[in-house]
Amino acid sequence: MVSKIVSEEAMKQGLVTATVDGSGTTGGFKKFCAGEVDISGASRPIQQTEIDACKAAGINFIELPIGYDGLAIVVNAKNTWADNLTVAELKRIWEPAAKGTVANWKQIRDSFPDRPLHLFGPDTQSGTFDYFTQAIIGTQHASRTDYTSNGDDTALVRGVATDENALGYFGVAYLRNQPKLRAVPIDDGDASNGAGAVMPSPVTVANGTYQPLSRPIFIYVSLKAISRPEVDQFVTFYLQAARELSAEVGYVALPLHTGQLAVDRYKARRTGTMFEGRVPSVGVTMEKLLEAGQR
């Protein structure tokens, strides 16, 4: 959503025309590493297999954080019982072993009603799926498969909004102006992150207390592509505008200092990833990673 609104603003200002295609993080990296697109938005860092694909195609890239997002655990607004959930309960719901066996709300917590549990979540091409499975299950891509999946978060919103027994997860930005949905506070069991269950909000995502479901979001830029003035102009505008525009669509802006570090990284043309192709630590601080990259 950030890329779309930045592109629209750039066109309004007569700077450059950019086409934005929604392919999901994994699908976007496939196109990026094949040289089909100049810039790829991502809700997780690039993985080693994708780094290898880019290298094989001769594509060097710059990794730039543009904001933060929280993954919301969402129920229908008519759900009166799930006023909080723990990370352990989420794992019990979504782990592979739950397939075909955990299908009732009462199985999650004895005080919950005897009602069917209907699950909604992103498909396997989504960076949201990658991050959620790592943060909650402990292994990326480890998930039950018997749930309603979709690569379009708006479809997941509609699914939960029309089913009183539903539970789903997607980016907190998609909760905006959705009166038929309700976010569920999450307790990670670590009082240092905030005692008890914490509700996702711009404040809790930015200050790191909404754990483990807060994450940075990125754009990846082809080094070769930015030799073209119009691409360089667009990326420069993107980094300048991302702070204000990301907040408009429900994401959390980078702190001013962190945003400047991202601009510095781009100006210095620092290529490669700060994550070395590995799954990032949950609750990663972009400021520290960017500062380390300057040394």
C-alpha cells in the first residue's frame, strides 16, 4: 500500500510515472531477481535463495527500510469472548499439528464457548505468512494448511467480517475503518515488552512493546536501475515521502533518525542485505542495523 500511495503522489507532483503491481513479497522478489521490475516492496527481508537468484542474474540491490507494520490478530466484532490471546495459544491454533484437530474455540481456552473456529490468513507467497510463522511457530513456513488463505488482505478482511466464529491475521493497516472487525491484544509472556496483553497500535509497534508481531517493511532497489534519472528521482522521493505517507495508510513511520539513516544508505549506494539472508530476530531494531552498516 505504501508504494501505491507514493507512486500516486509522485505522479500528482509531476515527478515520474511508476507502475505498481501487487504480487506479494515472494512473488515480487521473483520478478525483481529476474530483472522484470526495478523496485520490489517487501514485508520481510530478502532470503538467501532470493539473494542467490539475484546474484545469478547479475542484479545488485540496495535494501531500504521504509516503516514498520504490526500483524494484527483479528476477530469478528461480535466475538465477545476473545479479549486477549497468548503467543502459546496462537501457536497451538496455527502450528502444523493443529491441522484437522484444533477446530473449536473451547480447545484454545476452556472459558471460551463451544463454537467452531474458522481461520483466515495469507497465502504462502506472502511475507506476512513468512514473518508470522517464524514469530509464532518458531519455524518459517511451518503452518497448518486447513484455513482460508488469500494473497489479498482485503479478502481476509471480508472473510472475518462476515463470520462470527472467525480468527485471522494480517497487517494492522487493514483494520482501518473496519467496524465489523476487532483486534485482539497479544501477551508474549515477557513483562519487559509490556506487562500483560498488548494491543497493536502505532505507539506499541514503534516502541517495541507489541511483540512478537511488529516488523520493519522495505523496498529493494536495483543498483543498475537507479543509474536512470527517473528511477533515482522516484527512490529519492519515496524515502522523503514515506514517513508521512506510510502513516496515512496505517503503517508506522520510521523515527526521524532511522529514516535519515535509510536515506544515507541510499546515497552511499550500500548494496546487499543487513540480514545476510537469515530470518531476522523478532523485534529487530532497524536503527542499530543501519548504524552497523555504516561502519
